[in-house]
Amino acid sequence: MTNRVGAGDRKSWAREHFNGIENVLMPSFNPDLTELDEEGIRIDVRQSKRHGFFGSLCSVETGLTPEEKVRFVEIACDEAGNDYGISISLAGDTLEGDLELLAAAEKAGATHGLLSFPQAFVPKSQDDIYDYGRRLAESTNMGIYLFVSDKFGFGRFHPSGVPFDAYEKLADLPNVVAMKVGGMDAGMIYECFERFSDRLLVTSVNIGLIPLLRKSYDVRWTGAWTAEALQGPDQPHAVNMMKALLENRTDEAMGHYWRMAPALRTMMAIMAPLMPTGAYHWPLLKYQQWLSGGNGGLTRQPAMRVFQHNLQMIRGGLAAVGVQCPDPDEDFFLGRSNVARLRGGQAQAAE
Amino acid sequence: MSVGRHERKAWARDALVGLENAIMPSFSADMKSLDEEGIRWDVRQAIAQGFFSTMCAVETGLTTEEAKRFISIVCDEAKGQLLVSFTLLNNSFAESLELLAHAEAAGCSHALLGYPASFRPRSPDEIYEKTAMLAESTNLGLVMYVSDKFDFGRFHPSQVPFEAYDRVADLPNIVSLKVGFGDPATAYECFERYGERMLVNVGTPWLIGLFPLLREKYGAQWFGGGAWEMWQSPDRPYLVDYHRHVMAGEYDQARAIYWRIAPATQIMMGSIARGGDAGMYHWPFGKYVSWSVGGNGGAMREPAQRLNPMMMQSRRMALRAIGIEPPDEDDSQFWIGRARAARANGEAVATAQLRSAW
């Protein structure tokens, strides 16, 4: 099915499209971080396809101007072509800004958007949450996936932090297609699957939980997260695990899971303590991608800092699952396309 | 009731239903001897909480003789009202064998398998051999323990030596398996592999929320030795009720309770409730959790992790968040313990416990 479908067809489109893993794309910049690096972004899209993901989420909340956000999405869509999904995070500062971004993204060929809420959004009721989500959903033909995350501060509506009344109504909208359950509380995950599995493609970011969840629910995908932390294009452990699960070869899937477990362990050791901050460590996520051929490079301030001991741990974790990176860490800080240009070669040579 | 080794698997299906807490010893003021009345207090408290079993944590700085005495006191007080188990997390296999023999005579029904820190097996066969030796020495039911503290990662990335446990599971008195850490794939492997052969349990707070699924798919029916007092008091036995509703298939009621106690989970399971990942439990905090809902309390022997005021305040806050009023007493009273305080006031301990009912 083509990626350009009307809002009313999005639920069935999603059922075909959401199979496997969706990763995250972060922008790349020139060495002084003043401009986007188009070639670096393209490298990451090609790299994502080589990994075997079904789609990539453009993280636009990475210090970009509104124009740069659109450009980032346009480059990603252009490189992705028609057979690969590009989504965007609706994590702007205002509703108006996200409405504009959504319109531009649809024009560029993006397929779906992850519903987030701005820092300053302080709803008085779940109706406010519903209205916010509805305005975005009704403005587009793209699919919208709901995001369960504690970063929105919705604990006053339900102890789980999930505004269930609002999400129940949003789930009924024709182009609301899926749900990313971003927390780790087992009861919350269970509750989301129980309530929404009949209408949405619900998933957990906790990949180790998916075999158990599939005993009760038709979990078809996981994302959007940096699955490159667990695999390389030539060692696609996580992608193979999901593929085996979807084909009900569960023993084989668990084999892939345990093969990548050392990398998962090091990733969680570094990333889990950062989860309650409500922000992401963009540079380390880019480092994870860089180790298996992603472009790499830093992102703009404000950004979390990179420490040598973290790099060593991540590198060691991936090496333990067969992903060996021959390049020195100093190359990461610039990114492959910048390094290639500085050394007088073509960026593509970096791949 | 005396049950033979070969009847233990069938026995377990009937007997191991509900929540089992962990009971820690209480001591005299100079910490030199056990405080029998304090220990008995905690047994009565476990009954009042609605638990079906209590697990004696003997890896709390006791001599072997003290561990035996601790187990005997608990069994005597529990008689007919509560099952009693204990931990085989000892300094040597010889000590574990000695405790198994004693515990069987004292009236324990089961024990949690563990391995000494000095046990560095070179193959899964060695794990099997040592475990079989323990199992064959006793008529007690034994609960296998999936825990990263044994450092078995070299046999399987999950830290579970499946090759050995697959064989251990066939021993007649291996009745259950406690899943002691929260990695969901490990839990899945354990339930898939062993769910039909034994009672795989909820052995960590991280799995509480999945209990309805685990019940439905694998027949899970009990929560293994843990500080389940974290989420309830005798007057408000939320977790016991949660378990009861799930067992009855009343998932909506169960979920309502789960969300009622979620604020306590969020407060306690952040940085406060460390222990599992250090390979050593925070006994003073465990006792404080119990004391804050009517348990005896009192200090624990060194070596022990430290309990600080911030942790105590967090616990009080967590209780208030789920509608349980924390103790009136100043936290300084915790260090004394209720049985000792009653004696100091010239009050009968049993009377004091009734007066302080939660």
C-alpha cells in the first residue's frame, strides 16, 4: 500500500506498515553546528534502511528552528523514498508550531507523527488533552500515534500518568493508529494493552517484554527508539528477533534476544538513570548509531554531555554482540560526512 | 503436617497460594542475642497482614545456632496459622545442610535455594550436583531462585543457568521458582520453561503489575518472600486484596487496587529501594518498612546498609500517598523496636501489640 493515503484509511495502512522496528533519526550538522548537514542526514536514512527498520522517527526537538525542522523532514523523506516510513515527533513548543510542521511534513511525504505535548501545556481537564490531540489529528492525513510518557506530567488525571479518558477518545479518531508506551511500569503497560489493543497498534519500548505480551496481544512493532544500540546492519539481532516473533518462531526470537542482551544491559545502565529527566541524550544516541555506520556528530546545545567512560561502555557492549567499530572516537564528534569532507573525500565514502 | 519429598510438588499447588513476606530477626539492646518477643511480634504481624507464609531471612549476621533458634521461634509462633520458609543464602553448603535438617524438624515447609558467595561452579553440572545434594537431604519443598547475585552470567546471558535448572526442576521436592529480578525477557523464559512443571512466582515488585497476565497464561498463584508490606497494612491489605481479586478473575477490581497503590510504588522504587542490584538487601530499611505498619522494628547487625532520615521520610510519604497513616512515634523509636520498648515501659508485649494495631 502506498504511503500517501487519506486519514480514513490510516488505521488499515498502519496494520500493513507497522511491522518490526522503528528507529529514531537525529539531525546532523556542519562542524560549527550552525547549519544542517544534508549528507549526514541522508547517511542516517540509508543506514536505517540497511538495519532493516520499517521506519524512522525524525526527532525535531533537537535544537532546530522551525525552518530547519521542515528541512530535516524533507531531506529524510526524499532519501527514504516511497517504500519506507518517516514520522516526526510532535514535540514542539506550541500547538500552532506543530500544526505548521505537520502540514509541511505531510507535503514532504511523511507518514505519521508522534503526539507529544509542550512543556507549557497545562490542561485543566482531559477534555483539554483530547482537544489538543484532536486538532492535530484532524489537520492531517498522516497517521498519529499516541505517546504514553511521564514527561507530560499527567499524573493528576490517573496514577499511571496516562490520561485514559482523553486517549480513549483520541483512539477512536480515524487516523490515530498506534500507541507507543514509553514507561516501564508493568501495570501501566498491561493497562494500555488491555484498553487499546482492539483499536490501536500498541507497543512497548521494552523489547524484552514483547514475547510475553504477544501471548495475549498481537504486538507487531516496537519503536520509536534507537535500536542501533543493540545491533548493526550485518548483525540485525533486534530486527531478527521481531521478525521471528511475528512469524511465531518464538524460540528463535529468544535466541536473538539473548545474543544482544549484553548490549541491552550496557545501554540500560547508562540510559535508564536519564529516563526520569524527561530529556534524551542525543549525542550518546548518535554515538550508538555511529558505531555501526551511522553518521554521528554532536547536536546543538542544550544537550547532555559525552563522557569517555560512557563511550567505552557502549562500544564494549556492542562489541560483545558482534558489532565492531574500527574508527576512533574522535571521528564521532564530527560525524562521518564532515570527516570525509575534511579529508578531501566524498561523504558517501564514509559508508 | 509432615509431607514427604515425593509429595511436595502436589503439596505446593495447594499450599503456596498468596503472599509470603520476609521476616528479619530482632535483637537485644546490645545486639548480642536474639529478642524472642520481637521475633514473635513480627510473626503475629505477618498473620495480621494476611500473608500465607513468612520467610526467615537468616543471612542477617546470625551464627548458625542463632539461625536455628530464629527459625524455631518463628515456627513455634506461626504454628497452624502461617507457613514458614527460610533462605539458603549461607556461608557454606555445610551450613545450609545443617539448617535444612533443623528447619524440617522445627516445622518449616519450604526453603529458598541459594548458593554461597564462594561457590564458583565451572559448569552447569556443578550447579546441578550441589542443588541435588541440598534437595536430597530434605523433605522440605525447595524454591529455586533466579537472581543475579549468584553471578551465573557465564552460563547464560540472563544469569539463569537454564541447563542446570532444567534438570533441577525435575527433582521431586523442587516446587517453585522465584523470579527475583525484573528483566521481562528473563521472566518470560522462566515462565515458559517452568510454568507447567512448577509454580513460578512473582518474586520482585517489578512483576506485580503483570500478575493478571502471568496468572492467565501460566497459572501464577503466589508472591515469593519479599517486603510486600511496602504496599499495605493490616487494616488496608491492598496487595493481599489485589492477589485475591486476580485469583478470582476480577481483573477490574485488581487493577483499581494496583492504581490505588501506584503512588507508593513510584516513591519507593526509584532510588530508595536499592538492594537487589548490590547483591545484598537493605535489612534496616526492610525492617523500617515493616515497623512503619506495625512491625517490631529494631536495628540490624553489621554489616548492614545504612538507613537515613530521607529514606524514612520517603517511606512515610509513600504510606500517606496510599491512605495509610504512618506511626505517631518518632523515628528514634524504630531503632529500639516495639517489643523492647514495651518491656522498658513495663507493659506486656502482647498487650502493646494489640494497642498498636494498624
